[in-house]
Amino acid sequence: MATNTGATLGMVAGYNENCSSQLAVVNYMIPYIHLEAMKIIIQYLQQTNKLITSPLIVHNDLPTNDWTILFQLLAKDNSYQGVAMGRSFYEQCLPSNSLSIGFSSSSIN
């Protein structure tokens, strides 16, 4: 699928001001996002020897967004390896055959 980069990256400095629908969905879903469920999945993968090292979590969003708070949170939590990928979710963000678990709390456009 071809990506219209101009359309996805065109909200420079205005993304947060123009995403009230996305914020409403995220706020609605917060009670359903449980860290304990993620811990159970990681524990299962460790017990079945499908996860030998600490998990690598890839945080994905547009590169024009403010990533400051995310990086501050990552610095405080050393239970996993965290990286940020500044790409549209319309593009491939990870190498083929490399994803074990996928999770999206909200992806509305």
C-alpha cells in the first residue's frame, strides 16, 4: 500500500490539537488496557521458552509528535527494552516475521 506521506506528516505542530476523536477513544479504552494481561503473556512466553531475553517493545507513532513524555517513561522502566519508531502505521514498521504480539490501543483516522 502506498503511503501519502504528506497527508500523514502534514499535521506538524497541530496533531494534538486535531485529534480529539482519538483522545476520546483512548480515554474510553483505558479501563480495558491491563498491564497484568501483558505480564501474563510475557510470563507464558518465558515459560514456553519462546522469550529468552527481556521483551523489546516498539512504540509507534508519527515522527512529528512530541515523544518527550514517552522517553521519560521509558527511562523509568527497565523491565523491558523500549524503542520508538517514528512512522505511520500505514507503513511496515518491523521486519517481516519478527512480531510475536501486536497491540494497538487506538488507531483512528
